[in-house]
Amino acid sequence: MNTQAATILMVEDDPEISRLVADFMRREGFEVACVADGKAMDQMLQRLRPDLVILDLMLPGEDGLSICRRLRADDSVPILMLTAKSDEIDRVVGLEMGADDYLAKPFGPRELLARVRAILRRANGTPAKPLVRRFAFDRFVIDLDSRSVETPEAETAAPQLTSAEFDLLGCFVQRPRRVLTRDQILDWTRGRSAEPFDRTVDMLISRLRRKLDAASPGSNLITTVRNGGYLFTAPVRQVS
């Protein structure tokens, strides 16, 4: 099964968390249905067969542990448990009830995505592919692990980027030639630390543009799409 087409059922009584998670996972290509309690989950399961259930521990009525036990008794659907509790006993009990993984609140969207993908890989017997973390574009090579940018075949010195500028460039090179909204960029670079109406991304893009243009004049690597967001225009390839 392609994890990018997987269907997720989220059982969470906090509507804001449900909305944020659902919006983020849908942008990553997943189908997401949200319910607020065990009764609504049972009704949803009558017409939906999810590939994974994200299950909050603290729910009104029947709690997450009881729901987890029922799901595991009747089905083999993978379960990722969420909770505001970080106590080891809660984690152990949840896993012993049959949960496949456990994530304590607050959590970042990228961590949630990584755990969901890992659970789906395990559920389908698919080995994890090695992550390629070096990308070449225009005259640059960016290494996400060493957090470096080089210009190996150019006379111009590589741009010196701040940590935030590097994260922004990393976001773009992993999603080239795709219009990204400000909210998406904030999610992928800052996660839950981003504040509503945060204009930092606009200033960062302006600074990053100037540095890239100085090292590669006329490249116009980042363009603004009116009423859309930002587009990284260069073709990107993975390199070893």
C-alpha cells in the first residue's frame, strides 16, 4: 500500500487539534476522517475501513485505552495513541493494550507524519528506504544532515545562511516546482511553534532570495505566486 494514499481515522475530542492534524495530513496526501468519541468512531467504522487510527487517550465517555482494546480484539488496524500525559505507565499500558506507537502532546506535525509513515511501513512489511539528504539545484548542493550549502563547480562562494534560512531552503528543495502557501511553509519549518499571522516567513524568504541571487545572479530561484504563495523554480535532484 502506498502510504501517501492511506486513510486515517482520528479519534480526538479537541476540535482544534483534529483540524490542525487533518489539514496537515491531507496536505501530505492522506485521506483523513475525524470523530470526537468512541460512539462516533463505531458509526464511522461501519462505512470506512481506515489504514490507521490516531486515538486520543483522554476521551469523553469511553476512554482511549478501552477503545484500543476493542479495536485490537476485533481488527488488526494499526493504532497510534495520543495523550497529554507523558507518564511511562500510560505509555506502557497503551502499548500493552495493542497500540503500535505512542505520541505525547504537544507534538510537532513532522514527528506525527514520521510516526504514521513508519507504522504503515511496518504494517505492510515494507522496509524503510534510506533517506537521501543531499540535493543539487542550480549551482548549489545542500546537505540536510551536515546543514551545509556548497557551490562545488562555481567560482562564487556559497551563501552563508542562518539556521532559519537553511530550514526554509530545505523546505523548498524537498518540494520543488510546487506552490507552497505561507501556512504550509510555517508548518514544515516551525511546526507548532509558529504563531498565527506570523510574518517571519516573508522576511526569511526575502533574505534567502537575496543571498541565493548574490551567489547565482539572475537565477530567480524563488518566485511569488499571486494569491498562492511561493514557488521554488529550479529542478532539484538527489545526489549521493
